[in-house]
Amino acid sequence: MPFKQITIIGTGLIGGSFGLAVKAAGYAGRIVGCDRQAVLDRARSMRAIDLGTEDAVEAVQGSDLIVLATPVGSIIDFVERIGPVASPGALITDVGSTKKEILDRAKSVFGGQTPVRFLAGHPMAGKEHGGLENADAKLFVNAVWLLIPQAGQDLESGRVREYRDLLEQIGARVVMMDAERHDRLCAWISHLPQMISTALAATLVDEFTDADLLAIGGRALREMTRISSSPYSMWRDIAYTNAGNIADALHQLEQRLAHVRENLRSPQLRDEFVKANSFRLQKKDAAHTVLVVPGWQNSAPEHWQSQWENQNPIFLRVQQADWNTPQRSAWLHRITEDVKRAPGPIVFAAHSLGCMAIAHWAAAEPELTSKIKGALLVAPADVDRKESPRELADFAPVPRELLPFPTIVVSSNNDPYLSVDRAREISRAWGSRFVSIGAAGHVNGDSGLGDWPEGKRLLRLLIEGE
């Protein structure tokens, strides 16, 4: 790993987990923490950091990566405090839940150098309870880590590229998004649910003073008020820096609630339930089916896909009518038929051209993707290569859309059909976690992997939703 020293300012749940994760990924450099002394002492004992200091200016000395893992308001202050004293070659990044005001402050500090000095980020990971005591080296495995590039920012070289590679090495799925869209989406998917839970819990406190509420409160009440215990100190800065988007979301919800209130005895209430029933978040239940999706010319008996299929009855192969002259429409149709028939949730285990088929299928059948829990995409066929066999031409170009379910792209560093850099590029376009397994050729039957235990481990992460 290129970074020789990393500074983490704020060694709580996210900062502590980041330190544990990079060490678990093999980072051999030094990690410096900055926090209160009691927190630093515990972080050292947990091996999340190597040494610590309460002085932020001292903490960044000699570091080439600086991670700001504090509340949003503090991140804005730290950008101004440490920006001028950090090494000019260091990359500063953050994990804040809002982005526009952080980026505005970075631009005011770094000016024209902002694209090489600062990269905004936000890991979509966490736990019900914060604090270093809940830090976990696996917190970011298969989690989306949003990066917010600026105009003119080179994402493929220098410290920015090294940081992206580091995030992939700790298991995160790196996804790019602009600041405006980030703040609006987070207002709906994170900030609004918190405000709803807080308002409901506060109303219950006002309305009920006896113990009956707690005695008979069921799962619905527990789930709706679970996050109401989040402290104001965590949400104050988020509300302040994203007030416009949160207010807009609350306003739209208020209108919806008024509509529901006015139609409690009307058939329109049924319409609201029908519409709401169509919205489903990915379930965390273990997958019931693994659909094996081979590539061009199918997978031979010695291929890991064939061995997995023979070992476990939940593995079902997507059988194509023509393996030698594949036609995209026919292949996608067969995937659709098998997805409809198979018990869900489903995880795909795809290889080579099968990976391209899955990417095309996800774009063509969006209404079925809610049944998919994840996909292991091994050695994707680079159908855009000039040397690509003409039989694969119907699958070109490589789809560039984000895949709507968790995915892991696996690459070999001596694959004759896909370079590691190209694999990373495809992985990032799909929003996938990227894993390089060293020299393993095209990761097929000729690679001598047997039943590929490492691949089984990666598949298990997707099956169990970890």
C-alpha cells in the first residue's frame, strides 16, 4: 500500500473501524489517531491506531493520507485548521453525512489545488450505537462508500487513485456521486427517517405517562423508534448543513400524511398501501438460491462453477441453448426465466461472459432485481477489446450503469483477457467491491483452483448479506 502514514482525526465508530480495516487488509505503515486521550488509549489497545495525540496539527505531521472522521461541523473546522499545515502531497478526505458545505470550505482553503488536496467521501455504513467500543474491521465489507469528485479531479492517478484502491482493499464498494445529489438522497434515505423516529418518540413521551405503552408496545413500535436514541450532538450539524433538503423531504411527507389522515375511511387509503407495498429494501435473509451463470462455451467439469454446482443443491446452472454463438437477447431471456422460477433471494455466481450477461440483464429487467441479493462476478469478459472474439460482439459495449444489488468483481493479475486496471474500471462503473486474487489466469478450469475455497468465502459474504 503506497501510504506510509495515515492520520485519523476522530477515532470513534467510523474512524476506529477504518483503522482496524486497513490493518486487517495488510497495511504495514503507521496510523496516527487524534481524539481525546481516553479514546486514544483504547484505540491503541484495540490496535486501531499505532500512536495518538490530542493535537490535530501534530497528528497530521508526516502523513500522506488524512481522514476526518468527526461530526460534520468539526470536519468543516478541521479542513480550515489542518489544510494549511498538512503536507502539500497529502490527500485529505472525510466521512461526513453531508457534502456541499464541506466541499465549499475545502475550496476556500485550497483554491485551485482542491482537486489534488481534498476528496469528499461518505461510507454508507454504521451501527445503531456509535463509539469506538463498537468499531469493527468488517464494518465496510460490501458497504457502499460514496466519493464526491470535483470538477477536474483526476480519479485515476496520484493519491486519489491510491485512496480508491485502499477502500476497495478493505471491502468497500466505491460509488461516485456529485455533492448536490448526495445531499438530496441522504436527506431522504437517512436524515428523514431519523427525524420521523425522533418526532414519533418525542410525541409518545408527551402523550403517554404510564407504563402500559412499554408493556404492550410491539415490534412495529420498536422498529419505528429504534434510532430515536441517536444523540442530538450527532444530528445537529447534519440538520444545519442540509436543512433545505431535509425541510423539503419533511414537507412532502407532511402532505402525504395529511392525505392519509383525510382518507382513513376512503378507498384512497388502499391505494396508499398498494403503492407502499411496491417499495422494498433488500432483505438480509440468507439467499435461497445460487444461480450459476457460465461464460462463453459453458464451464467444464473441472471449473469451480461446476464443482460448486455438484456440491450443493441450492446451486442451479442457467442453461443456455447456444453456448458457442451467444446472442444477448436469448441469454438474457433465459436468465429472466430462471430468476422467475428460482426461490429467492438469489445470488449469482457468474464467470467471464456470464458477468456481462448479468450486467445487461440488470438494466433490462429492473423489476426483477429486487429478488437478487448479490452477484459474484469473476473475470468479466472485456467485450470492448479489439482482440475480443467476434462471437462475443453482441454483448458489447460493456454496460456502465451501477448494478442495483451488492456485487464483488474478482480479477487475476495475469488474465489474458482482462487487465487488472480494466477490471478495476469496470468494477467502479458497476459500484462493485473489487478483489484481486493474484496470478490465476482467467480464473477458470485451467487455473488449477479446484473448488476455489477463497471464491466460496466471497460468495458466502453475499449469501449471508455481510
